[in-house]
Amino acid sequence: MPLHNVLSAIDESKVLLQSLHDPLCTTKQIGLDVLRLDLLHPVISGNKWFKLKYYLQDALLEEKPGVVTFGGPYSNHIAATACAAALAGIPSAAIIRGEQPPHLSPTLQDAEQAGMHLEFVARPRYDTGFDRDGVYSINPLFQNYAIIPAGGAGPRGLAGATEILNLVTGNTYTHILCAVGTATMATGLLLASNIDQHIIGVSVVKQPQALATMFPNTIPAEMMSRFTMNTDYHFGGYARKTNTLINFMNVLYMQHQLPTDFVYTGKLLFAVFDLAATDFFPPSAKILVVHSGGLQGNRSLPPGVLKF
Ligand SMILES: *Cc1c(COP(=O)(O)O)cnc(C)c1O
């Protein structure tokens, strides 16, 4: 069963819990651990593996001729899908947002190298979304391909995301924080959390989808009351950045050897430190921050901006 090739390439024992011994933690009497999902695999990074694996498994079991998905030119999901599909031995394709550029981004170059077939669709057509016929109309080759939602969202992505916390032994955290794009990961963490834990999603988009609308009838009311969507740290919106954010990421790396990406995890860690500094967490809080990977996306920054 070819999924074994992917599973053996993904070594979950590489995931570490990194305790941040920051003076702020001492002052505020809080514990701060980072779940380093970025260490899972160099390309199939972080949460994207969890959101992909059941889509790939289904495609293999159903003997689909390939998988097709969607994303932007720097998408972590595209990078992960191209690599994981290649390892699983199943053809892959992607519908990429925007006109075909004269030079492919590093992400798309790697995806093509891995054998992924790329089709470019400009906005606003891309933004209206694609049903099965829409996908097929882009390229008849995709007729019987399994369609993986953008970002690995949807029910099978959620099923995988509920397994992230399995990597944490002795989960006695009071607060669990993660970055939110489609909120699939945040929902999975919430579903897998304990009754006395609070889950905080830090949105990297200005207006995140409400969890209840993403996955209707999936989250019991008791759980919703333990979830907070924080929208204060998007830094202008998706993939936007400021010097404050970049400086923070460089200092974080120098002080704690913790690399972050500017689209998701940099904003998340900034939020965690800012919330701690402003006494959001009660003394003796035990905080788990999920580092969801995505470091490959930093290749869209000019060289030298980041000191790592
Ligand atoms: C895709 C991604 C996210 C967002 O996950 P969602 O499940 O879409 O909310 C967070 N962090 C990183 C590094 C990602 O690549």
C-alpha cells in the first residue's frame, strides 16, 4: 500500500516539544511549550501532513488516477501535496491562483520537479471556486481525479487534524494556541482537546470564517465555549507583514532558535508573547503553541530579511 511510503518518510518522533525559557514566562509565571510540527518533514511540513493524509489514503483506496488541489504560488499546501503524492506514487495536479508568471516561484518549481502538473487560473475566476465540472473544464485529464480542497480543508482534513495532539504526551496544558487560515487545524485541536482546556486560534486573515459555519453540526456547544478566535494579529491580512513582525521573528530566532514563517507562525508567536505581556494568561497557565510549519513560504521574502 503506497501510503506506507509517505508514512515512513514522516517520522513523528522528530516532532519535539520545545520549552521557551523566556524572562517573560518567569515574570508572568507561565509555562510556554512549542510543538515543533515544522520538524516533521522538510517539505511535507507541519499541519499540512495531518490535513492531507486521509485525502491521499482515500484516493489510493479508491484507486483514483490522481489528485488535484488548489493554492497560491507560495502555498505550503501545494508544496506538501506535490511531495506527498510523489512519495505515495499517485499523480498530482494543482490549479494555481493567478496568471502563469514568466518565472515560477520556488514553491511551484519544487512542485513541478516533484511531478505535479500545474494549471494557472487568473482572478477573479479562481476566487469563484471550482466544483467537479469546473475542475474538469480546466483540464479533461482531471476527470476522475480525487479533489482535495484548498489547504487540505474539509472533513478528511479535519479528521487528520484531530490527531495532532496525539504527539503530545502528558497533555496538561491550560491553553493551546494555533494559527488560523481555514480553521481546519483549530477545529481539529478543539475536538481533540480536554474539557478543561482553552483553544485560541490566532487568525492570519482579517475576517476568518466562524468555526460553526466551516463545520456545521460538528462542534458541540460545550466545546465552542472553550474556543476563542483572536483577530488582533493579522498584521494587515493574509501574507501581509510589517517590520515589527519581521524584527520579532529575527529576535525570536536569536533568543530561542525558533524559526517561524511570516504568514502563519510568526504572527502566532507574536500574539502569544503580546498576550502574555498584557496578562491575558493567568499565573500558572501552561501554554502549548502549535508550530504548524510553513517555513518554505519564507522563500518569497528577499534574501537577508530573515537572519535564519
Ligand atoms: C495552512 C497553514 C495554517 C492554517 O491552517 P488551517 O487549518 O487552514 O487553519 C497554519 N500554519 C501553517 C504553517 C500553514 O501552512
